[in-house]
Amino acid sequence: MSLAKKYPKEVKQILAKYPPEHKRSAVMPLLYLAQREGGYITKEAMQDIADTLEISVTDVGAVVGFYTLYHDKKEGKYRMQVCTDLPCALRGADQFMETLCANLGIKVGETTPDGLITLEAVTCLAACDKAPMFQIQSAEGIEYHEDMTVDKTMELIETLKKANVEVK
Amino acid sequence: MSYVLLRHRDIPDINTLNVYKKNGGFEAFKKVVTKMKPGEVTDTVKASGLRGRGGAGFPTGVKWSFIDNKIWPHYVVANADESEPGTFKDREIMESNPFQFLEGVAIASYAVGANAAYVYLRGEFWQVAKFLDEKIAEMEEAGYLGEKLFGTDYSLHIYTHLGAGAYICGEETAMLESIEGKRGMPRIRPPFPAVYGLYGKPTVVNNVETLTNLPMILANGADWYKNMGTPDSAGVKVFSLSGRIRKPGNYELPFGTTFRQLIYEHGGGVLDGRPVKAIMPAGASSSFIVADEKVLDMQMDYATVRTLGADLGSASVIVIDDTVSIDWIINKTIHFFKHESCGKCTPCREGTYWMMHLIEDIRDDKHSTANVDLLLNVARQMQNKCLCPLGEFSTMAVVTGIERFPQDFKESNKQVLTEPA
Amino acid sequence: MTKQVTLTIDGKQVTVPDGMLVVDAAKEVGIDIPVFCYHPKMEPVGMCRQCLVEIGRPMMDRATGKPILDDKGAPKLQFLPKLETACTNPVSDGMVVYTQSEKAKAGQKANLEFLLTSHPLDCPICDKGGECPLQNLTMAHGPGKSRFLYDEKMHLAKNVPLGDLIFLDQERCIQCARCIRFQDEVAGDAVLGFDERGRSTQIVSLSDPGFDSVFSGNTTDICPVGALTTADFRFGARPWELSSSASICSQCPVGCNITFNTRREAMSDGRIVIKRVMPRQNEEVNEIWICDKGRFAYHYAESEKRLSKPLVRKDGKLSRVSWDAAARAAGEAIAKAKKDLVVLASGRLSNEDLFNLKSLADQMEGKAVLYTHMGGGDLVSLVGVGQGTNFGSMGEGSTIVVVASDLYEEAPIWYLRVKQAAQRGATLIVANPRETKLDRFASFVIRYSYGDEVKTVHDLTKKGKIGDAFVKAENAVILFGSDGLGLDGSTALATACARVLSDTEHIGKPNNGLIGVWPRANDQGAWEIGFRPEENLAGALKGKTVYVVGADPAGDNPALAKALNGAEFVVAQDLLETETTKLADIVLPVQAYTEREGTFTSGERRVQRFYPAVPALDGTKPDFAVTSQVAKEAGVILEGTSASVVFDIMAEDVKSFAGLNYARLAEVKPQWPIVGRGDLYYGGTTYENKHGLGAWLSSAAGRSEKFTLPRVQKVEELRPKEKKLLAVPVTKLYDRGVTVESAKLLNQRIGEAFIALHPSAAEQFGVEAGERVKLSLDGVSEDVVVKIDETISTGVVLVPRSMGLPISAPTEASLKVAKKVAVR
Ligand SMILES: Cc1cc2nc3c(=O)[nH]c(=O)nc-3n(C[C@H](O)[C@H](O)[C@H](O)COP(=O)(O)O)c2cc1C
Ligand code: SF4
Ligand code: FES
């Protein structure tokens, strides 16, 4: 179903932000909206956005390809994006990541077998004073988790697991 | 001393409209719209000595005066991309003192004749954007934004626009491309945004912290602000302190505060009581400052830091102690810039990729002199050739690291980062 | 006139228009600054960083605004610490540029080394090898030895199809974005883009079908490395083995200047064959572009259906005879026919061919009939665009009207140039009964109902925004076509157009006048020479001796096949075996235009020469020579040995050709931008035009002759009965015409036969998009797929020409569901 049909209010609000002759500007917010479906953007969704904004689908795809928070493939339901950039690494982010990998039994970039968590290493998230930290990106949006320990993280993952079992 | 920017630390709940209003909120904006001409606002900001907090330190009022008044409409864009590793001040301001920031956006908009302003937030600031949207709605409700403000002919709308994970979008022309719905690739400058900006129209881009200064400057006058800080660098600055430090965090201090004061008085000193080996005063884009007792007593302002062979930039001070080897650091910074290079121009796209291979080889093969020399050579070869400053930034730590800490690149260097406390 | 500025480049003084870029100014004085991303036909982006130079600007005294002088009284120069890009900096007075200083050379060399770190250096197996800017530059200034470890090079896909015509080698791509920008800025089909970023940046196309643009081949010409290649030429030959010969594209009335690259080839039994078609620069015609049809549809001359022996019908069967015998038989039949001779020829033929044919018909007092569905060329002869007309010079002040034509499908390079004129500020009025691709760039879109063409054109002079834009325009051009029209409809339309142009004094001068969007390359030439179409062609053939040349009426329309069968005698002269040659009494095989010389007259009435590119097929002769031989047997003497002499005779005889000759047509003058010469930064090896820019025919208006325009003939309106639809013909670029069908590559793009209906008509007939239905027209039925088009009127069904159904004019049609197929 097209975004305009599924989220009429949101689409209208988004388009209202930009001058009508520059509606191409709405491509980024519309992509976030499309990503609400399963956490990634399908070719059909790109075509839908292209039609809405009267640009080519390649122009939409080129935007998806450029920005790291857009995904064109289905992966883990939750993308756990750990900052391992310089300031965090100076406060142990690399070790944190290593232990996390060991605990989850996956490597950076991989997804847990249950499809719940994709573990990613990302560049600075503007929380350098609260390392180790990560954000969780899911279909619903992005959430920060700061001043983390491995234990606290594993607890969080357990909660996520449980919540998902219940939903199912 | 009371806070100018981090006022939430003095005033609880200043992030609610009522509390903000009770503490003089929006009076500055009302005053400029009802009593001042746009040019007068610009003159006041010029006189205050306010310089841009996004990194380049360009005088804010001067930038506004470049706006081309033959072409309309005008736009204001608030740079809330905050992606420089080590920088986390704008986020605290927006999360905790949002109205003062938004009032700053409004004042700037009036000064340059913009009826629409965009706040460009990095995609990771998803929650912050939602929060700001709420605050903007409250302001509209209360008549501080919208049509015919305070009974005048002036109208203003503020919109948020989320990025989606790209450091380069902090560069102002890449940011404009991004708002236009394109890949965030920088434009050739000139023309500068003041002439050819958003949608090809005259545009002012200012950092969040820069803008958040405005309500207080307009309320208290240019002299009040100019009297803080140093003659070269007026006012106060939020220093983001991170790295091997006991109490990392944001510290709002006047320009001219010394490194020692920041690191020891405010930051509680280095982890494990180790000595400071190096300072990166502007995040990953910094040159290394070799720290010694004399340097620690130097003042943090734009001019003084330049005498140390570095730039103050956005004042994201990363502290490095003697347990950390510089080759390890530049491995991190090179990977960062390689990941963030937009790929538009050749030297940056290829150079960061080449440097990444070299630093990995260096760390694998026990620091062969030939590779270290080549790395230095490649970094220098990139300089002065890139389309935008990102390529340049990527070489700063490499060149100054190898030049200023040669022992860390010797074959004998076995030092690696120790486990943190 | 724009202000001129004077600057110094490498010690040479140059005076150029203000605003010119340093790189172009250097080019003017013969200095080639290396570039990769810069292309003179596109906006500069300064992204490859190859054109780094030192630029000094005179220092100005803020107070006085005068230059500051040094001790010697010379202006003091200010150089930035950074090198600057010559492709993004405009010139200014007193500027001093060093392109060869130590610093500049070091910068260029350093940048080149960066480019090469990711380049596979597979020149020995690269299609661009020999005409590659990167290769040239590397030879000249490149590092001898790579400092980048080979093992660490990126390894990427080398055979990525971007569509069925163009392939990408990801390793060779240097991310200059020329292809993306061409598609976006020049072609207006933004179907290419970058995926990923940084070193992972790659060219992609997400369109469906892939790389969906009729201009796609041009990207392979402007790609400065071998990253983009055509499916046709890749691995086909090495550029240095190729010979070049100048030609004119024969696919549409634009008359694009092209080069045939040829090679003797073992694969083809040691024959010399065409390996590729490349654009040849003519800034007033096609600049440096051609469309994909022109680039890929040249294979038809290699078709297995090529005729190589004269044939004469004996005992009901066609059998081989000598040329003498065939010519004699044909000549006798014609001599016998006298007034009953009908020469039926198409605009595929050259001016020389048509002139000989017309002379023959005149001598016999027979008829010279143009085989076409479109009228009005006689009017174009009166009020055609003036000498010096150039879409490239149209911008603000010019109004371009496009009526009843889909330029993207019918004359792609006009589409491209009209679009660019509109983007430069020309007022574009697009009037068509359905949406066309050009609408996006129009200042005014007029949507009329089929049948209302004439009224729509008359309304151009009415008061109002559109009327003002046309009447008050400094310059105005009308391009008229035959979208939905047959002969009488298009004739009426042409008359209306000629009248409004004449009434508003938009004739007889450059950038003013009428242009026909003809179905064939040389239709206008045929009109000039005196050919005229027949409204009732079938009737006109009955009982006559018909000399059919370069046309296949029998294959196009069963009614015409019947008419030919009822003719007294049929002589068919053609390149290929057709339905018409099959039923003829005599068949005369001719040379392809690639095998001989001649001239075409474009829709803008520019006469241009083409030259032989490959040896003629044994046994064939050029059309004009065949006609001369046949005529001789009929007792008429016509020049038959030299095309240029035929042309000279024609210039004596036909007023609009007066004063022209082959030498005039071969004249060249310097063109801007300079894309040939020593350097290859701007493209391939074939752009340079050394063989002629052609010349304009004069028009009656241009000669200031007195003439009267005919009155517009009222066209009878067809009102289909209930349960019937009005079928109207439209033109498709890739149709089942002989040239596309024989080109393997384009064949894939033809697609299924389709019709288009308004949604409510579809509903009325109970059919849906994607469904297969049977359409019956004048007794012929064909299965076609339904498309829905909301922009047409309800009682109408669009039927593409040359897609299986014979349709030359609006007619009544009935529709039946054939069988249900899955809706996509
Ligand atoms: C690669 C790059 C990244 C940048 N990132 C940021 C950023 O995250 N936030 C910011 O305010 N300015 C950033 N800047 C600086 C902006 O381009 C611009 O100078 C600034 O927003 C101007 O605001 P100011 O005058 O208030 O400092 C960056 C510049 C470059 C070249
Ligand atoms: S320096 Fe890097 S980030 Fe800037 S334009 Fe060049 S490639 Fe892009
Ligand atoms: S940067 Fe000038 S040609 Fe590419």
C-alpha cells in the first residue's frame, strides 16, 4: 500500500514542511516513514516515494545508499549500533564490543540466529562522555543507551527477547 | 557565575514553556521584532564579538551581513548535525534548554529576513527532533511562531529536518543538499550560502550553540557579552571534554580558561592519575597538541590555540594520556574519515582509503619506516586539494601525529591502549 | 555583447567573454588543462580535482577599488595557498594562471596518482584503450610505479548491465558523475545515480527497464574511462584499428551528424564492416549527441534479406537476370506507360535519388508520389525556418511551439535541444491531445481533443497569456507532427501553422518559421524536389505502372498490397526483400546509404552530405544510378555516374537548392566547444567534424518572394458509431520498422504491440490495463496489450504506427477481449 494511503496524516505533515516546488526535500522523512515497515526500505516503497515526489526512483535509491541509517535489506529486528569511535574507544568501547560479541556469539555486522539483534559498530554518536554506549535502531525509531555495561546490555536484550515472544 | 547556555543547570524545568517565559524567555525575540530593525540586530551581534561555534569561528554578525538582499526568500538553517567525534554539546542544549535555542533561531531569522528556518539534526537525534517538534508546536500555540508575530508583519516557521547518518552533512553546503532531498555531497564554494544557499536562495547556516547565545546577547547587550572571554574570542563556550578523563562532560566556561583548569579543576584530572600526553582540542579533526606543563597553562581561545599548531574548532577537547599510542589514535581517526568521506572528490575518496590501508599495515607489520613515511607523504599529498574541508581534516591527526610523536611510529613501539579503569 | 576580459595563461594573453571558465579560456589559446569531471556541455562540479592550477588575482585597494601596484608599477597578485580548479573558476580581468608551474604540475600528478590507486590499469583489454583521457594522462605524467599495493586494490564487478544497452565496469569508474549529470541535465532522464558513498560509491540505475533513456549511448562517449561501454561495441574492436567516415543519421528528420567506425573483419569473411556509430559535432544540429536508435539501428544493411541481384518475373516467378536485362524490361514498361507511370518513393532516399526519380516522372508526364502519411512539406518550403536557425541559440525571447508531436519518440535530439532551450528561458508551448515527456519542461501545456488541432493553432494568436507568448515573441518556431493525424489532418494543421507564423511575421529569418517532424529522414527533401503524397493512394495505383522505390506499401497495409496487385506493372527498387518486392514484376537491388554518397535534407531544411563507409554489396548500385539506367531504356537521359553532378543539376533546377554544391556542403568552420584536436578530455576520437556542416535550403519567405498560403481545408470529422472507438495513430521510436527489427539490440526494446485507452473507455469496453485484446481496423485484427492513459479523451484508442496494425489516419476501430492475461 502506498505511504500516502497508509499514513495520510504523516505524509501531509511532511510535505507541508517544504515549499511545494521543492517537494523532493521530503524524500528523507518519507524514507523514515517507509522504514517503519520491517525496518528496511523496499524497491516498491522507493518507487512509491519517487512517484509522490515526482523524481526518479534512482534518485530515491541514491539517497538510501548514501545515508547509513537507511537500509534496503531485512536484517535483525533491532540494530544495536555500538559507538566504537575514538572518544568512546578511549573509554573501553572496543572491549565492550568484544565482550558483547562473545556473549551473543556473533561478529560485528552479524545478526543473532533468532533474527532479533544485528550488531553494528558505528562512528561517534555525540555521547562521548557516557561511554560505553549504543543506540538501538528499529522500525519504531532510535533509542540511546548510555553508560552501559555488558551486564546491563544483556539484561536489555533479554527484555527485548521476552517482549517479542509475547508479541508473537 | 551563572550559566549563559547551559541555563538548565541553574534553572530546573527551563525546558517547559512557562518556566522559560518566567525567566525572561522570548522577551529578546519580542524586542527585536517589535522595536529593532533587522540591521540593528545584526549590528548588535557584530558588536558582541560572537564567533561561530560550529568550528570555523567566523564572526556571526559579519556572516549575516553577507546575505544577498537582491534575492528572496531567505532561509536560516540551524546546524544540529553535531557529528565531530568528541562533540556532544549541542545535544545537551537542545535536550535541556530547547526554547533558548529556538528563540536564537528566531532572532537570527528576523535579522536576515527569513520567514522559514530549518533545524538540521543528525539522524541519530531522532528523539531530540521529536522533542523539538513538540516545543515548536508549543511556541506556535503561544504565538511566538507563525504568522504576523507580536502584531507586526513578520512571520516565521521553524521546521526540523532529520539527517540519516552522515558526518559530512555537518558541512554547510552538504547539509543544504541533504535538506533538498539529495545525497549530502558538498557544493563547490563560492558561491557561499549567503548568496546561493538552500534552494539556491540566500541562506545563513549557524551552529546550535552559536544561536543559543543570541537571546542573552540581545537581552543584555553586546558589551555584556564582549566583556566575557578574551578580546579575540568573546563570551563563553561549552567545552565537550572527553577521553582519558575522570569526569567527562560539557563545561561552559569563558574563553581564555586554561587547559589545566578544564582538565584538572573541572574534569577531575586524568584517569588513574596519569600524565596528559596529548590534547586534541577539536575532536577527530584536530591536530595533536603535545601536552607539557607550559601548554597546560595556555588559554583556550581561537588565537592562542593556533599558536600551538592546532585549531580550537568546536572545542571538543579529547584528552590522551601516556598509556595511549598515537598510531592507535590515528588508526581510529583515519577509519572515521574513510567511513565518512562522501566520495565526491578524488583526493579524499582515494586518499582516506589509501591511508586506511597504510595504517592497518603499519599496525600489523610492526611499523615499517617505509610505510610510515608513505603515510605521511600520502596525507600531505591530500592537503590543499580536496573539494571540502573533510579531506583536509582527515590529514591533521596523521601529519601532526607522525611529526610530533615520532617515537610512537618506531619499530620498537609496542605500546597499545591499556584496559580502561 | 557580453563584457570581454583579458587574462594571462602560461604567459599567453587571452581575451574572452566575461564569465568563461579558466579551463575554456585556456582551450582558446591551445592549452589543454587536464579534466575528468568537467564537460563543456554540463555545469561544472569541480569534483575530480584534476584541473588544479595556480590562479593569481590582482589585489584591490578596498578604499579606491583600484589595483594595488608593486614597485615596478605592475599590479600585485594574490595567490591562494591552495591550488584552484580551472573548471570552476570564471576568468577575471588581470588574472594570471599557471597551468604548468611546478606547484600545479605536482598537484595534477598527485591527483592522478590518487585516481590510479583504485584503477585496474587493464588498458590492454579495455574498449576505451587508445582514446582514454586517463590513459593519455597517465602516459604523459603518471607515476612510473604504483606506490599503492596492488593486493589492496578494490576488486569489483566488471560486467554490470545498467540496462540492456549499456554495461558498467565498476573497477574502471572514476566517479566523475559525467554520466549521471548528462542524464539529469542534458537528457532530462535522471535514471542514473550513485549508490553508497566514499570509496564504495558506484553508478546504478533503478529504472525499469534498466537505464531507461533513449540517450543512453552518449554516456559511453563522455565517460572519460572505459567504465561505460555499449552492449554493441564492447569487446568488438580496438579504437586504433578503426577507420572513420562521416555520415548523417537516416533514422529521423533531425539529420544528426555521425561517424561510422569501420574495420575489416575476419568474422565477416574479411569484409569491411561498421563497428559502431558515433556522434560527429555539429553544434547547430545535434551538438555532440545522438539517440540510441541512431547509434544501434545501423545493422539493417547487414540483414539476410539484402537483395543483391536484379530479378524479373518469368512464368509467375522472380528469377535472376543481368542488370542490362532488368533495366531494359523496366524501361520498356515505363516507356509504354507514359502518363500512367506512378513513381512511388519515400523519404528514405537521398535528394539525388529523388531528383532523378522526379525527372523521370516529369519526362513521362507521370506522377511522383511521396509515400507518407504526413502532409505540409510544400508549406514548409515556403515558410520553413530561416538560415542560421539554431535551437542552441534559443532562450529568453524565443517561443517554441510543439504541436501534435511526441518529440521524444519521433525526433529525440530535437526533444533534447528544445528542452534545453526551454531551460535556458525560451517559452515552450506543447500542444498535444495526450501527455508527452516534453510537457515537464513546457511553460504552457495545451491539451486538445483529437480533431481540434487547427482550432488550437488558430488560438495561438488569441489574446491571453499563451497568445502573447507566441505573438509577441521576438522569435517563434513551430514544430508540427502527425500525432493522431493522417494526410489531410496534418496538411490542415501545417496550413494553420504556416498562416499563424506568417500573420505574426515569424518567418523568413533565423529562429523563426515552420518545421515538420517527418517520419523519414529526407521527407522534406522529397517535398522540395516536388514529390506530393496522394490522399487516396490505393486508388491512384490501380491499373498504373508503378515504380516503387524505398518503400514497402504492400507490407504496411493489405489494402495497398491489393492495389499493387491490381496495378498494370510493378517495378520495385529496394535494399531488402519486402512484401512489395515479392509481388513486383521487376526487382532492382540498391546500395545502402552507408555504401555510397549522397545528401539528405533535414526537417530544418539543412542539406548535409553522407559519404561511403563500407564497400558496396556486390551486384548493387545506388538508387540514382539505377533510375538513370532504367530511364535511359525508356528514352530519358539522366545523370547516373556521379551523385555530385546530379546535385549540381538539381541546384540549377530546384529553386531552394540554388547556389549549393557538394563543396559548399563540405565546408567546416571552427566550433565551440572544441572537442576534437589533440586532447581527448572531452570525449572520443570521432567528434571532430572535418567533412562538412551542411548548408540551408532557402525558403520562399527567406528569398522575400511573394506567395500566398492556401486556406485551411476543413477535415471531415469522424464520429465512430456506438460500441466503436476512434483509432488514432501515434509514433513510437522503437517500432517494428525495418531498421529497428533488424537491430538485435533494439529489438528487445520494441516491446509488445499495445494500444492506449482512457480509463473510462476501458471500463466501458470491460478491459483492464495489461490485458490482451483483439483490435480490428479496416478488416485487420491483431492481438494487442491494453495500456491506460488518463490524458487522452474517452472515445479514442491510440494505436502505434508500424506495430502490426495498418493505420495511417484516424479510423474506426472495434475492440474485443481476446483472452485474459495476468495483470502485472
Ligand atoms: C566536514 C565538516 C563537518 C562539520 N560538522 C559540523 C557540525 O557537526 N556541526 C556544526 O555546527 N558545524 C559543522 N561544521 C561547520 C559548518 O560547515 C559551518 O561552518 C557551521 O555550521 C557554521 O556555523 P557557525 O558559524 O555558527 O559556526 C562542519 C564542517 C565540516 C567541513
Ligand atoms: S573532501 Fe571528502 S567529503 Fe569533502 S567533497 Fe571531497 S570526498 Fe566529499
Ligand atoms: S575538478 Fe576540474 S575537471 Fe574535475
